[in-house]
Amino acid sequence: QVSLKESGPGILQPSQTLSLTCSFSGFSLNNYGMCVGWIRQSSGKGLEWLAHIWWNDDKYYNPSLKNRLTISKDTSTNQAFLKITNMDTADSATYYCARTLRPHWHFDFWGPGTMVTVSS
Amino acid sequence: DVQMTQSPYYLAVSPGESVSINCKASKSISKYLAWYQQRPGKVNKLLIYDGSTLQSGIPSRFSGSRSGTDFTLTIRSLESEDFGLYYCQQHNEFPFTFGSGTRLEIK
């Protein structure tokens, strides 16, 4: 049974760095083909893909935020992480992690999302 | 980036009826389009991928089709659990992009 769950700070101030954790079960990022992606959803911009990390540690980022994003994983704890630097009020959104199984690129399992508000 | 134009924005339909939701890609994405359902309190659900492949466990009343860069999600014999938000996503090239969503409500 595949499941994912996101966790984050809930609220942070402008210019701070957002740190998100995706804890998952039912698969391992050690295994060939397994990937985890991050997507966010705001009322202003809809759903926006942010980044992906592969089982082999390859990483892909949305160019619109590339300089601000860092994705990583810890296979020993079945977690994936996303950091976004220099947060702004426009980054307020619900952040999701989801699984991708290569060679496909769609998201077959999603977490429930974690809401992040950027406010001073 | 590939722009995904989704329509309509809103649909009000009675249970038992059928509905179609459309997504148009700004350029060729081959067959690589997915459809997702979003409902309050539920995890986003993958319905269709590769344009027309039904995800395991999804009822056969859901179907997807493609004509060039135009994609359609059809839901036959709507049930109460089908009402919610629907999004398309192109999964052909980076950065992956989503449609703006269709809200499907009970009439």
C-alpha cells in the first residue's frame, strides 16, 4: 500500500527558507524506477510542478524556480525533502509530494498536501 | 513551457448523465497526458495516463481520448462520488504543466 505524507512549518516569514518533508511507505527510493516529485497549488497559479528526484539521485527542477529549489532524499528513512529559499507571499500554497514510476512521468500516488503560508 | 488550456471551467450535471472535459496542449505532447480528480478531504487521484490508459482501480465509466493536441476526459453515468475538481497534466516534457481545472458540481 503506497502512501505519502507531507510535513512543513505551516507559516513562515518572507525571505525565510521553506523546508518540507515527504514521508512515504509502500515503496523505496532505492529501487530502480522510483521517483518522488513536489507540486504546489495556489489559488493564483493553480497546480505547479516544482521538482523531481530519481532513485539514482538524478534531480530535475522547474526552471522558473530552479535557483531557489533543492530536492534531496534519505533512503534509510523513506523520506524526500524540498527546500525553497527566499520565500515570498506569492509562494503561499498547498505543497504536495507524489510518486512517479519510471518510465512514466505522471503521478500515481499523492500525499494529502501541507499548507504553507508566508506572512510577516 | 507547454501551456495546457482546459475547458470548461465549470460544469453542473445531474447524476446519471455523461460529461466531457477538454485539454488542449500548446504544442505536441504525443500521447502523454494525465487526468486527476481532486475532492475535499481526499488525496488527489490519478484517473487516466498516456492519454487513454485507465489507472488501476478506476471505474470504466472514465475514459480518455486524444486527437492531435486535443485531449478529452469523458465520464459516463455520473455518480455522486465523481463530483469535484478535475485537472489535466502533460507528462511529455519538463517542466510538467497542468491545466487550470474544471469544477464538476451536482445540478
